[in-house]
Amino acid sequence: MSTEHAHYLDNPDKSGPPPQIDVVATVPGAPPAPEGAEAMTIRVTLPPKSPGAPPHRHSGPAYGYVIKGAINFELEGEPVRVVRAGESFWEPGGDVIHYQDGNHLTDEESAFVVTMFCAPGQPMLTVVSQEELEARRDRRAPRP
């Protein structure tokens, strides 16, 4: 974490302790939100073994934080990774396919909060067809 992101708030009235501010993640060079975007924050709760949403894309960037458990996270061109409680993730949106956001745990619930910047008049999530998945399979990272 760079010093420009370190935060300390003085507490001049001393009526209680100041808040603690921790930067969880930053995204240098993050893509801009679509013009006129609507910011939407949702909480997703995944039962044990839930595969999550089918392969999909978002019309703009999305930034998330796992609040409970662990999720499998896979974007087009990147290997699957496990994002655990207290860790964050992001995706650029647009043409990039989001292959996985399922529960990594088989015996516990997992949950994450994500803020998406959606293009006006478009759904927050668009499922990718099997035909498109097949046409773009060379863009998916090798799977173990």
C-alpha cells in the first residue's frame, strides 16, 4: 500500500476513538465507468457447493469484497483463483467474460458484496451463450 492511500483521522473532540481506515485494495488504471452509469451494490450469498452465476459479463467495471467464506473467481484469460473473506476482486466489464463466481466451500455459505457500474438501459449481468463460449474457448486460461 502506498503512502498516498494511508489514512488517519484525528479525533479532536476525544469523545471516542477515531475510526480505523484500512485500504483493502486499489486498482491502478481501472477502466472508466460507462457514460451515465448507474452504480449498483449487491450482496451475493452462495449456499455450500453453489456454482454461482453462469458465465456472464457486466456492462461496466465491478469491484467486490468477500465478507464470508471463499469464492472461486475466474475471468477470461486468467486462471481460476480463490478469493477469501477479507479479500477483494475486480473485473473490467465490457467484453470480458466472467466464468466463475461460485462458492469454493462445500460445507459453508460464502458471501460477497460487489459494486457494479452499469451502462444505462442494460442489465447488470448478461449470460453468455454456449455458442459464444465455444467460439471464445481459446481465450480461457488452461484449467487444472
